[in-house]
Amino acid sequence: MDIKALVFDFDGVITDTEPVHMEAWLAVFEPMGISFDEEEYRENYLGLNDRDFLDAVSRIHGRHFGEAERLDMIGQKSEGALSMLAHDIPLLPGVREFIDEAAKNRMLAICSGANRAEIEFILKSIKRRELFDPIIASDSVTKGKPDPEGYIRALEGLQKRATELLLPEHVLAIEDSPKGIAAARAAGIRCIAVGEAFPPSELSQAERAFKSLAEVDLNEI
């Protein structure tokens, strides 16, 4: 069936910002005496939105964060991340070319657990913001991936834009994590995987897996 719309995850698909997130979070936690290494980050926190990230840190490090404290920490982390991104946008291979080609005859959307300000900043920086609608970010949902809420909202937004019938099977998700793939599939949306953050065995629920968007030919999917 023809693909009429694409829904992109963000971190790990369009940008490689996980190192930025890790560094920004470590700066927030330093005054509290909380630290973690890359192995802990990748095993426990990779792909989580900020709220779920704090839940995981709280559980693993035995610390409780009040709601006001959580909001302040997320704000500090976002400010730190944006400061780093202002100096360097870590786009993944083939991103600009793939987006421009796909946008010629398909609708594009974002479904990500990333902070909206970070998504907007990067898309504006690469002059591609106007190509994506809707953008479903961490503040758009009450439950993060693998819950399908984000993809359901993305589909609803695309259906409002569509000039003809748009069914879930007309939409293709592009993910980089097992939780993201599970979320797309639970929403009834086809999914391919890109990236190398997870071993192929953990991405087996995707229809196909690629190292980056530079390898993806939509005419062959």
C-alpha cells in the first residue's frame, strides 16, 4: 500500500543528541552527588522522555524528586542542551536529503519523547521546521513510548491535514529503539528502524532495519 505520510522519531533518527542529553543531565545532577556513566545511560535511560528518565534515575539511585523539583530539573536540562546545540547540530547521515525527497509527495510528522524546544530549535536551525506537522513531543502526551499515545496523536494530526482518506496502513514510522517500534506497531502503524544504538536482534519487530536514513529508499518499502 502506498505510503502517504511519514512519522519520524527524533533522537537517533534525525539527530544524534543522546550524548548532549547525557552531558546536560549530568550537569543538573552534579550538585546532588548523582552520576552515571555511558553504560548505565545506554542500558537504562536511552530513548526515555525527560519524565520517564527522572523516574528511572529516582528508582536506580534511590532518590525522590518532588513535582516542582522535577519541572525545575527538566528546565535546567533543556537550557543546557540548547546551549550545546547552539554550537553544533549533530545531524545523522542523509537526513536533509531524505527529508527533502520525502516531503515532495508525502506528509511528514514527528513523534518523539524529546523536549519540544529542542526539536523546534534543531528543525529551525536546519530550515526544515515548516515540513513537519504535527510535532508530537514529550509535552504532547501523558505516557511515553512504548505506549502508542504519541503515534495515535500523530496519526490524528495527519488525518486532519489529509485531503483524502488516510488510514494507519498509509503511514510509515521511522524509529531507532525497541520501545519506539512497539509504540508505532501498537498504533497500527508500519515501522522501519534506523541507527545502530541497539543490536539488530532488538529491532526485529520493525519491517526492515537500516544504519541511517542515507540507506533508505522509500520506493522499495
